[in-house]
Amino acid sequence: MDDAGIQAELAKYKFYHVIPVTPTISTPGVQEFVPLQTIVHQAIDKVDFAGKRVLDIGCRDGLYCFEAEKRGAAEITGIDNCLSLGATEFLIPFFQSRVRMREGSLYELPEYGLGPFDVVIFAGVLYHLRYPFSALRILSDSLGDGGTMIVETAIICDPNQASTLYCPVGKESPYEWSSCTFFNLKGLRDTLRCFGLVVTDELLLTPIRPEFYGAVIRAAFVCRKDAAVMADFPHDYWLGKSHKAWQF
């Protein structure tokens, strides 16, 4: 297919990601979001994908799916609640890619029977979720012990002296109405650890300084799954299954 044919095919679809298709042509995604993806690529650089089973939650057009494939992943599954036709109808066939995408919710992930995975990529989704703890538990359960999870999200800036979750509604959101869950750094670190996800690397798009307190910035965390750490916390009690965690 020549350049004119590629451009004509791309014009049939609406893209979110800017993905190189040839050395001179990329998908016409949202350019203003490209800088936000920098720290995800930096996090990806810290992970060995060779021979791994990879899950990309909120995959959109597959930017990180295709990157994992380039890096030698053996199997890549992308899940999004609004499947990208540009990816499934054009990009995957054009790249002759082994990436598989399916439409669905991460909350339905246990029903799919897809795991365990070696690497989970969870970028640009967490701050949209009103049920973040359920989501992180599900994703932790989908990851094999010793596996890696990349979490990228918007966080609220503060001194990080206490674990904090800011959960605005409607116009109070610093982004828009669907953005409703903003941990601070300590809050997300501690929450991840509760689910056995030990942070090994932390990347900030913007350094936290006092003048930024109350604003949101983007951060990415590279985590290692350690089931022994998860066992340190009273999950049965948190799920309402047991009162043994508290003896008076």
C-alpha cells in the first residue's frame, strides 16, 4: 500500500493515539496528549517484555500494545470499553500484529479467564474510576507473582505527609466530569502495596513543588507483584468476610 492509500485508510477512523505507521506517516491522534505519554514510555524502558504475556487496560488504539510487541512480548491483550476500529480493522492487519483486542471492562476481567499475566499496563485510566480499590485488586489478581505492573495516572500534589485520596464530583474536578479519583503520591504508593504491588520506580512528568500544591500532575509507577506483601493486610476484613482482624 502506498502513502496515499495509507492516508486514505487512516482518514476513515478517529484515533486517540499518535502511532507511527511508516517512517513518514502516523495516525492522526491527539497531539496534545503525546507529552503526557512520555513517562509511560520511560516506565516501559524499565521492563523486560521478552517472551512475556502482557495486558494493556484502556488500550485505545494500541500504542503500548504495539510497543510491547516490538520489545518481544509473546502475547499481548488489549482491553477497552470502546474498542478502536482503527486498530482492529487497519493497524493490526497492516502491522501483521499478534496483538489481540477485545471490548470490555476491567471490572469484568475475572470473567474472561485470561490471566495470569507477566506485565500489566494501566495508563491513563485510574483517575477516571470511581471504584479504584476494586480495580487495583482485580488487576493485582490478574498478575502473576513476581510480575510487573505499570500504573500511570493523574495525582494531586501535596506534601505527602499522609495518604490522601481526592474524589471530586462534576465541576469540582480539575480535569472534567469523568475524572474523579486523584491519589497523592503516598496514597497511591500505600494503596498499591496493600495489593502486593511494590513500587520499584516512580516517574513524575513535573516535579512536585510547594507552588503546585492542590494541582494535579502526571506520575507513573513501576511495581513488582509480591504476594507475600499482600498477605500482610487484612483483606478478608476489608471485604466484610471476617472480624478476626480486630480483637477487643
